[in-house]
Amino acid sequence: MFGNTAVRIGILTASDRASAGVYEDLSGPAIVETLDAFLVTEWEARRRIVADDQPTIEAALKALVDDEGCCLVVTTGGTGPALRDVTTEATEAVCAKLLPGFGELMRAVSLKKVPTAILSRQTAGIRGGALIVNLPGKPGSIRECLQAVFPAIPYCIELIGGPRLEGNPAVIKVFRPKQK
């Protein structure tokens, strides 16, 4: 399945205004830039920009995993307390297992910079052979949050039957338990 083809990674921006073309999505490109720096494995982005609507977000997550074959889907936006922030609920609805430690760590890192990070509801979960990780919507927070959780992402993907992702050791250290 993985052979010599590039690994597919989904990048989903949940934003009413960006999906309507009111403003340019800066968060999705920030994820691409960060993953380009972190990964030496050949990969290709499968990008989507959707409105802050739970059924629409759920459908996009399902399509990226089930139809596009993404082993990792990284979302941005829709994790705050506002009524239209429903990315967390969409992620929980499509995942068989939740991994709340991802959100806990991202909040802890962000709290060192801004007290409002406590309002974030980021999470992560497993759908089939894919890991879905919610990031905040602010472009400046994306690298900081991904840097916190990325060391565990490649091993998690391997544990659920996905491809081996290699990190760029000059930029980030990927953790894998030592083999006996």
C-alpha cells in the first residue's frame, strides 16, 4: 500500500470565512511548511477548506481518511469555545479511539505563552489506520503545537498500521521505543 509512493497527509482548515473566500487561509499553509521542515519522508498534502459545520467537517475527515488514504490528518480551526467551533465534536464523532493527551500537551505548551489557551479544546483520535490531530486556528501557534506533539506522531501511525514516517533529526527528534 505504501511502497514507493508519497505518504498522504490531510490538512483540513475549518473556517467559515476562509471557505467563503473572505480571507486567505494562512493556517493550512503553516501546517504544510511545518511538516515540510519536520519530515524527510516523501509526502503529499491533501488540502481541504470547509465551513465551521459539524456534518461538513465530519464528511471531509472521512473523505481524507477513507477515500484519499491519508495516514495523518491535521486540522486547524474550530477548537475554541465559540458556538461555531465544532471541529472537536466532528473529530470525536468520526474516531474509534480518542487520544486526549495530544490536546493536553498542546494546551500546556500554549499556556506558557497565553492564558486563553485554557479555552482550547484540541484533541486527537484514530479513524481506521489514520491519526487525526486538531491544531489551533492561529497560524503562529501551529508550529509550536505541532513541535510539542510531533515526536509521538510517527510511532502512533506505525502502531495503527500506517507507514513509517521519518523525521528530520536536524529539526525535530521523533521518538520510537528501543527494539529488544
